[in-house]
Amino acid sequence: MNELLMIVLAYLIGSIPTSVWVSRYFFNIDIREYGSGNAGATNTYRVLGPKWGTIVMVTDMLKGMLAVKLALLLPDYADSDIRFTNLQIGLGLAAVVGHIFPIWADFRGGKGVATLFGLVVGISPWTALSCSGVFLLVLFLTRFVSLSSILASVAFPIFILVVFNVDNNIYRVFAIAVALMVVLTHQKNIGRLLKGNESKVPILKHRDRRRERRRQSVGE
């Protein structure tokens, strides 16, 4: 019964529709009716700007981290690292489901990447840091948040299975499932990437200006 209550609580935490509430209360719009139509940090960044996009991203990450920490309220699992980690995974996944299907926002949420990342931060910070490195490197090179998210998620099971060699079969299956889920939820983005019309995040404007000036000078 205690486990069920914690799972429900984790789902309710994940259901907090950060981007929807921010867009409604501060801009009097529904973020899901603009941009890509997604209730996530990336679309918030594009539509409302970097300040609010960052706020949404951090808050969505905290939802995953807080859900994982609910495991501390069940001391019966503290005697086994594997059981405790498995409980954390279950609670974190409940938060991710809440983010994707939020009860507070007509079950129309985001893709859950930030909340998933918060889950991983709460369980294994070093793995999260490694995935962050992949994400930031790809973002720096391409400015595609979708591609960065996809490659970081694919790197996740590689870090778990090969680099850190985590001795927990459920965690291993979870890592593979995360990679598959992120790829599946980004099918439209993958299609736009292949067609060359995926939107870029304008975080490297100075670099682009320099490149444009170089191209112009070469053309002259």
C-alpha cells in the first residue's frame, strides 16, 4: 500500500504541467497551440524565450529528481541497493508518465526528456553528467535540441552497460527502454531532421555571425 501511494504521488508530481502553467499565467496563451505544439522546455524556449525555457527545463528535471527521492520515505528498501534503485526507477517512471500524460492538463504533456534526465540525476549523477556531455557537445555542433536529446539517450545504455558496467539487470533494461522511448517519441523530429527543416535553437548566434561574415568575405 505504501509503495502504491508513493507511485501515485510521483505521478502527480510529474503531472505538474510547468510549461502550460507558465504560458497561461504569464502570457495568457497555451504553449501547446504554438510552435511544435509540445508542452516541453524546447518549445517553451522557442516560443517564450530562453529565460522561460530554462525555468521550465529545470523545473521538469526537478520533478524527476523529487519523484526518485520519494524512495527515502520507504525505509524497508534501504537494506538492499538493488531493491532501492529499482524502487527509484519505478517512482521516476511514474513521474515521467505524469509529465507525458498530466492529469492537471487534459493528459496532453511533453515528451518527458527533462523529467527522465532528472530521474537519472537522482539515481546516478555520474551517468547523468556523462549524458549531459553528449547532449551539450551535439547541441554545440548542431544546435538541434531533438538530435542532442536522441543521441544523449542512446548514449545512456552505453554508459550503463559498458562504461560504468552497472550490476543491476532492471536498471540495464530501463536504460535500453529509455533510449527506445526517446527515439520513438521523437519520430516527427527525426523526419524533420532528415528533410532538413528541423528548427534550431538560437544559442550560438555569435558563431553563426562569424561564419556568415567569413562566407561573405570569401564570396567577395
